[in-house]
Amino acid sequence: MFHRNLLPLLSKQVTLQLKPRLTRAMSSQFQLRVNPLTGNSEWIVIDENEPEGPTSNTSQNALLATTSYLDMLNDSPRNRAYRQAIDKTVTKPCRVLDIGAGTGLLSMMAARAMGSTTCRMVTACESYLPMVKLMKKVLRLNDMEKQIKLINKRSDELELGVDINSRAQVLVSEILDSELLGEGLIPSLQHAHDMLLVESPETVPYRATTYGQLVESTFLWKLHDLRGNEAEACDGIRLVPTGFENVLGVKQQQYALHCNAIANEVKLLSEPFKIFEFDFSKRPESRGETELSIKATNDGRVHAVISWWILQLDREGTIFYSTAPRWINLPVNMSHGDWCDHWKQCVWFVPGGGMSVNKDEEVCLHAVHTDISISYNIKSPISRNKSMQYDLTSRDLKLILPPERIAIYGDSEWRHTMFNAISNALQGRVDPLCIVADDSVFLTLLVAHLSKTSHVMSFFPGLQDKGLQYLQAVASANNFSVDRVEYIKKKKTMLTLHDTHQKKVDLLIAEPFYYGTDNMLPWQNLRFWNERTMLDSVLSEDALIMPCKAILKACALSIPDLWNSRRSLSKIEGFDHSVVNSTLGACGELPGEQEGPCLPYFIWQCGNVKKLSEAFTVMEFDFSKLIMPSHGKTQIEFTVSGICHGFAVWIDWVMDSEHSIVLSTGPDKRYWKQGVKLLAKPVGVGKSCSSAVIEASFDPSSGDLDVRHAFS
């Protein structure tokens, strides 16, 4: 199961449009991974014939544990719906094709539905070698090896007469993401209908329909309208100056979000409306469009379109699965499933400050789908010539940032904090040389704005040339000369005084923010400590380093929905999956001393969450010193009775030596992800168990943080 908010390298089914960065050599694949401390790309060798053992496949297991496979396999309503539909569809021996087979669950369901005497009637197609290896274990455990033919290829690589003997009569698949189309559903179905399936095949699922609703939400507005939000800032910086509206923004796409978490912050402005319908039994078109006239049910401003889909798994229309938010009243034969993370709702941002509507006013929504995405264009009849849209092919936006980063840059409190920190750092310094080590365009602008004699050198390790192009575009509007800002392409390890114009660096600063690391754990921004170490030779004796310290903090949580979505697997609809628990990082029942990994989540979106303790400091990282192994230990006192499912772990960044300016990224801050360490088994806390010990060790060679716990 591949989801774009996780690892873009891991996929059950990757079509021509979504090729993974994998290369194949004999029985091996090479997968690209980014080192969190250096930002450098590294290749992991995945060998099909590598011997199994408790310490084998460490790297690929760590990657698999961050995917949605485990969450998907724990989705009981999904599994039950597929089993019911397959049992209803596959009633006699026939040729079945499973595209994106994963652990082989759907293939085994189809083989069982045909009866135990059938042999190799099911062809399972899986492109990702680690999942192929895992599926072989599952098939062996369930004595299904002889009934299912497993092929390690993408479905669009399968050849009739080579990989499969004849066209399949039934297609079973689950290549859906939160948007529906993002995993390449349409190209996969097109190729399957053209090359692999009989005419008018049976399919599970049978049909998918997308729905939407117009909403007003200040929270959603802040995630994309930087110009509107920074208008209230009084720091003199304009990241989106007047006349430069297209210089910076979010990517033009739908964003997956747990909308139930903001239900109290959403004002519904329309009834739900149907958008697109996709019939899996027919060859889909690569492009489709529709125009809808939607009546506003309230006065307000349309800030976003929230969308979801409903899956009809059987031809007769008796078995359904829905990703609708909980405020939607579903039909009697359909119900809201358990909280899960592999499918969410989607949000499409209406440009700028949104569109004002009055109750009963007709709103025109134009929707377009491509092979892999859905986009919208919204307007009211009063201003039909003023189309409020995002064109997916537009190249006007020079700098694309994640929605949470846009919200941070538009947040007055955050900007005020950074303004004070930089102002204090520059005080008394004449002609300072400042290095911005990360991808912060805000800090670069702020230093150049506050100190007219400063020289700013920015590395922009992720933004690269785009960072400089952006600064050149907005320099004049922010009242500074671009001549005082320099983009350094050189690696930090190779920087010398020649590069700094024979001058030592007075300020080394970062937020820290590294472009493209949205799904990393919070302590992986300790990359700044590693970079500070590499730049040590060009720092002056009294150089100010900001942030000057990082504090690793933790608190205990009752977080049952997330824990249940990551719990150990046993039998799923009658098929034993216990062999996948260790590889997928499940909660509990792992061999020996092995523990599940810390994983990054927006905790506020994780369903039912309750804090059971105050925030405690686990350890500190002192940036005045070179990077080194670090260790910390603390006792957490439980302040609330309840069931503890794990711990939230995050970083607070201390910006000044007086500890007066601290930026927290904890669970109360919704624009940052936290690390979550889930327990093998939930523990009741309160009177009988009043405290726990948290211990953490940081390895500077890898950037890994090992977190362990013990209850007392």
C-alpha cells in the first residue's frame, strides 16, 4: 500500500506515471534512501536471496515500518468488505489477477473462494521486492504457495503468454489512495483492460464514486493563504509582496487530512455532492471533467472543498466502504469505519481568502481528473468571469512549500518570536557575516531586513537555486539589496575562509527547516547540529549559534486509535499474518528485545488522544559543542489515570542563551509532527502505576534516536 504522505519509494503498484526509484539487477533491487543527518542520498541493496534472521533486512524493515501496510491490514471493515465481495464474485474456478498484491491477502481470499483443488489460478503482481519476500512468508504460512503465482513486476510489465497464460476473468485490486487516483489507478486499469483481462471482466471493487462538500474553515485557510495571513504581521517582512502573489505557495493538489479532527472548526456551506464515478469493469478515460451547480446552504466564505470516496465492492451494490468524514450521514447499508491512517479525506484549497457566498446562491464547480489526480475550479454566477482555480500545469509559482510551512510563516506569534531572536542576535554587531544553514527563506529575509550592513550566505540545501530565485524576486519589496545575499552551492564540509571572503562567520542560524523532510521525525532536524560541526572552522570565537540548544521532550499518551491501527496481526479474515509483525513494526509480539520504531504523526489528527502526564525533558543537545553521542533519562509522573498506549516525543528549540525564546514543536502545535513511541502492550496508569522511566540515546553517525521505557 503506497501513500504519498509516507515513503514515495514503497509501492504495492507503481505505474509508468509513478515509477519508484528502484533499479533491478538479477535478484536484487537498489532503493534510494536519504540520510537524515547529511541530507545525502544513499542506496540500500535489497537481495531476494538474503537469508532470513532476526538481524537481517534491518534497513528495509525500518522503511517498511513507516508505510501504511500495517494500518491497512488492521482495517477490519476494509478486510471484511473485500472478503465478502470476493466470496460473492469468485464462485467457481477462474483466472484471477491481483494487482499490487502486498502481503497477498486478496489473492488468498480469491484462491480460497475457488476451493482447495484449484492450482495457480490466481496471479499476484507485486513490484516491491521487500513485499514480495514478505508475501512469500505469508503464503508459506497459510499453505497457499501452490495456489498463487507470485510475480515481482509492475502490472504494466506483465506480458500475456509470458507471465500469464491467458487473460484473467476477475480482477481484484486495492491500488487506492486518499484521493483515489494517486496510486495510478487509471493507468493500471487501462493496461489491465487492454492486455490482461477478458472483455467485461468481474472486478473487486466494482465501482468508486468521489464526493465533495464546500466548507469554511479558518484553519484550512491558514494552510495556504500566506499573503492574507501575513498582512497582520508587523515585522516589515513580506514573503508574498503585493504584485508577487504567484511567487510562493502550496503545491496545486488535494491534500490528505483527517478532517474529523477539525469538525468543530468547519462550517458546512453545502450538502455533499457527487463528483466522479469510476467503473472498474470498464476501461477508464485518462481525463474527465464535469461541471456542477451547487446551492449554498449557509452564508460564508468557501475556503476549501473537502472530498472523499465511496467504494462499491460488488456488482449488485450491497457491499460498500466509505472514507467520508463522520459528519456525513451515510446510507443504512454503509457505516463509518474505525479510525485509520491509510485513507483520509482530501482538502482542495480555494485560492486566496476564498469566495464569499450567500445562502441559496448557486456555486459553479468545475472538476477535472487526470490519470493520477483531481482538481477543481470554483466560481459563483455573480462573478463567472473570475475563476478561482489552480491550474495543475501552471509554472507561475516559483517556490512551493508544504501547507504547514505556509501556516507557520503566516503565524504572527511565530514570526514575532523569530523577529525578537534575530534582533537580539544582531544587536551590537557591525557588518556581521551570517550563514543560514537550512532552507529558511524567512530567516534570510529577516537578517537582510534588520541589518542593512549584514552579508547573508544561505545554503538552501533542499530549495537550492529556487531559494535564490525567490530572494531575487522579493528583495526590493523587502527593502534590501540582493547583493548582500549569497547562495552557497558548496558542501559545508568544503567551506573555507576563501568562500567567506576571508571573514569568520558571526551568526550561524536556522529555524531549523529542511525542505522535503515533511515525513521525518522531529529529531532528524538535528541535522543542524551536524552542519554546525562541519562549519566549525569558519566560525568566529564569539559566533552566535541559533538555535543554541535543542531539548528532547516527552509526555505519556492515551492514544487507542493509533495503537489499534498498529497492533500485531494474527488472523485476517482467516489468514495468518503473524509473520509480518516484526517487519512492519507492529505493537507487541516482536521477537526478543526488539521494539517497534518511533514514527512521525500529527498527534492531533490521531483520533482519540488524551495526555496522561506533563511534558518532561529527556535530554538536551548543546550546539555550542561539536556533535557527539548523547544520552538522557527521566522519570515521567502520571497526572491522569487511564490507559497508556505510548509516548509523544518532540524537540523544543532554544533560540537564545538566556532560554527566554523557546520554540516548541510539541503535540499542542498543530503544524509540526511529533514522534510516537507505542507500547508493546497498553498499561493502566494511575494509582497502581504512578510513573515511568524514559531513556533515550542519540547516535550522531546515523542520526538515530533510540527511545526506551520502563514502568514502575
